[in-house]
Amino acid sequence: MYFISEMSVGRVEVLRLYRSSLRAAQQFETYNFRKYFYRRTRDQFRAASGLTDTQAVVAALAEARGDLKVMQRQGILNKMFAHNRTVIESDPQYASGARRYAE
């Protein structure tokens, strides 16, 4: 989950960006969008964790910052419009997985 670099890209900065991206993903009202952006953020940071080339690290960080800005804007737009809740969102037993394993 961490970018390795000789430049001034520090572990703290990467973790801050990662946490901010996960928070932005959680701001979506729609379940599918929320889970998609959460998964996408996690996968992008995992894929970039093995980067050793300085230019590749800087490019990955720039892309992650851009994605964060997009997620923040889209999260605000998503909250403006009403949507129907899915079964997973409506029933707490589905959300926790308890109902799935009880049957």
C-alpha cells in the first residue's frame, strides 16, 4: 500500500492520500458507487505498492490526487439526487451477512 521513492514522497503523505480517498468513497449515498470506489482505491494503491521507479511513483501519486478530486465532486453530486435503497442497504441483516449464513 505504500509508494517507495527517493524523492520527498513520504509514507505519511501516501497514507494521508489513501485515507482521504477511502473517506471520499464512503461519502457516496448509492451502495454500488460506494463499494466500487472503495474497491478501486484499494486496488490502485495495492498495484502501486511495488513501484520503485521515481517517475512512476510521482505519476501514480498525481493520478491518485486527481481521482480523489473526482470522487469528492461526484460524491457531492450523488448526494443531491434521491435514489432507491437496495436490499443490502435496507435490511441490516443482509449488510452484516448474518442472514446469509443463518439460512
